[in-house]
Amino acid sequence: MMGWTDAYNYLRNGAARLAGNEAPRTDGDLPLGARIGSVVGIQQSPLLRAVANGSLITLPEADDTRILAVSQIRLKQSGGLYRYYLETGDRDDKEKFLQVYQNASGAVSEIMYCTQLARVIPETAADQDAYTGQAGAGLGDRSYTLWRQQLADLGLDLELVFGSSEGLDYWRDAGDPETPYMPPFTGTEVRLDDASGSTGLRQEMYFMPYVRTLRGGGNEYLLITTEIIHSVNGDSSKRGIHVDFVIGIPVEQQRIVIQ
């Protein structure tokens, strides 16, 4: 079975279009037996509980049941980080995905159901430096606050989420909590949108997880990721940069069925 680098080269070179031969799959050997087209069942009780406690997570819709794309995120750490997309966010819908962490021994140690809260475009050099941590501040700071006013146009129940407060404070979920700043994680995501590897994208990432405790207990994660697109469907002229704010709720493995 192809490795991810091979899959990307395969995608880039258009080998899937070779006439007369059915292209081999490039989405094999993934944690939990996932493949593009797999049907996903999520037991929603932890998500419903999180929403009742003021989480910003978006619940799955009735048609969010099939894996549309898969990716591996290569970070400078042991183990493997995978995303199984129920919505890719390429059109009008916001991203929804399962994020699966496989530890160095090959066991799945964390699964998170994630939904995109917002996407912003850093338009100035100073904004880009802040969202990549290049200036030694910004992404990687000890805490991050989401303000009520920032979310006013997203159609959320702000009373349930914020109560009487004006901001939600999240704390960096990496490094020494007393350290004012640590550089964000960096890596590359290769996303495959079909089983043959003929469509997808490749992007560079600057990534930092933040976390807060919900009112009734349990954690909600805020994953802030600056993504620099290097190619789409093998076309390196399609470049861009954006910052995704994604909400994640941990889900126990026994609550997820992938077929």
C-alpha cells in the first residue's frame, strides 16, 4: 500500500488517469479501519452534553455520516495525527471531521469530533507573523480569548455559551502552562479526496491547541491552525493562506463506529 508521500506524488503526477487500469487505493491502513466512503456512526451523548454546558461545537447533521476525505498531518512528534472529513469546507459548508491521534506504538489514544467555528484571512504581514508565531508572540501565547462580539454574526446561542461574561478564556494545551509563549507546532497536511489519490490538497500548517473547562465539567478544545496551501489537485498555482478556528470535543472510541 502506498505511503503518504507516494500518494502525494501519485496525486501530483496524475497517475490515476492512466487509461485502462483501475487506480489502486491510497487510503488504506488508517486507524479504526477508515477509508474514503466509510460510514461513520457517532453516539452523540457527549456532544449533546457539551452543547448543554455552553460548548461552541456544531452537532452532526443527518447527512454527516460518510467520510469524504482523509488526511495525515505530519508534525515533528511521535505517533500519527489523522483527520477524517465529514465536510471538507471547500464549498459553503464549514469543516467537520474526526481527529484521531495514534501513539508511537500504533494504538489510538485520542479521538476528537471537530467543527470549524470560523476562518479568517490574515491580510497583513503583521497578522501573518502573529498567526504563525514568527514574531515570538501570537499563536503559541499562554492563553487565547474568544470575545462575545466576535461571534455575534455566527447564529449561536450566545446566552447559553457566554452567560454574563464577555469572553471565553482558553489555555494552551502544550508545554509548561507558566511559560508565556512557546512556538506553535509545524507540519504538513496531505488530504486525499478520493480513494485513488487523484484529488486533494497539500498544505503547510502552524498549529496550537487551547482548552477550557465547560460549566458542567469536560473539556472543549479550540484548535487554531494557520494553513498555507501549496497545491490543490496537484496544481501548485492554487495557493493561499487562512487561519481556521476549530472546536473539538473528545469522544471515547467505543462511541464511534466506522464501517
